[in-house]
Amino acid sequence: MEVNFFADFSHKSLADEIGRIRLFSNKIIDTRSPNGVKKDFTDFIILDNIYQKALSSDDIDVFILFSGDGHFSSITSFLKNFYRKEVVVYGVNGSFSKQLRETASSFRVVPDEAELNEGFYKHVFDYLKSNRSPTYNEALKEVAAKCRNRAEKQRAVQAMKALQDAGIISERALPDSKGKKRNMLFVDWEKAGELGFYNDNKR
């Protein structure tokens, strides 16, 4: 297996990564623009290397690409349809081209939904463990209060929905101290542990 890293290492934040990259591979291609030109040539250099590798290496069966950039849709389609290669693409959640996903043999969004929701699950469970009579809206409000922006608040709503869809949290109508019925939130701690949502199913 051959692993190549492409980047403009003139940026200090990336230059500091070279030492860590060398633990995995010495195939480090610096794509900085010549003569101080500001245009980023990274995509073109990656594409050129992929085409050369495809044309010169018949023994390669699988190409794995770490990018969500739609500019790579053509090369992905070329490798898959003309060279009969398997092309696996990893892209970052929120910046992964739909066209690139559709042209790949398979793809994975990173982090996935479970990974994105993990922190919110912890907030939900922490609140539910400390509250004897929680409601859905109260739990959601508590978790949303820990969010820094609108996107995180939307993620909190999705995390709560994921827990409900999995049958881990559910609402039951029970009378309160005044005899008035309220929808209370219950947790199936055993299922939460079994499905990996929570690593301690004991309250």
C-alpha cells in the first residue's frame, strides 16, 4: 500500500504536521506555488499524480481519496468506469460534494452522525441522571444551553431525535404532585449501554 500526502506546507500549521506524517509515509508532496504565486495548485498536482499512477500501475485495485472536493468527480468516474478500479472516498461532514459521493464506488462521511452526536448524548444523559422528573423539552433546553451556536443547537435536536428513534428515551404521561398529567421522559439505560450510546447503564 502506498500513501501520499499533498499540501502546501508553506503554511506553518501544516509544516508542523510533517513530523507526524512521516510516521505513516515518506511520500510527502509539497504543493506550494512557485515564485510566490498565490494560486493554490494542490488539486491539479493531486489529479496529475492520480492519472500517472493509474496509467503506470496496473496492479493497483483500490484508490482511496481523502477529499470532499467535487473537482475530483471526473477522476473518480474515470478510474471506476474506464479502469475498473474501486474508488473509496472519505469526506468531511458538511463539505462533501454530492457529485463526488455519487461517482465513488463507496464513500464515508467523517465524522459520521454517531460521532457528531456523541458529545450531545453525554449532556442529555448527565441531565437525565440528575433530574428525577425530566420532560423532553426541559432536557432539550438544558442541552441547547451548552451549545455555542445555531448549528450546535440543531445538532442537539438531532441527537435527541436519534435517542428517541432508537427507543432509548421515551415519553410517558404520568400525574404530577397535583394530579395533573405531564409527559415525563424515561431512559432505557440498559439499551443505551447495549447500543453504545452510554458506557455506564447504571444510574
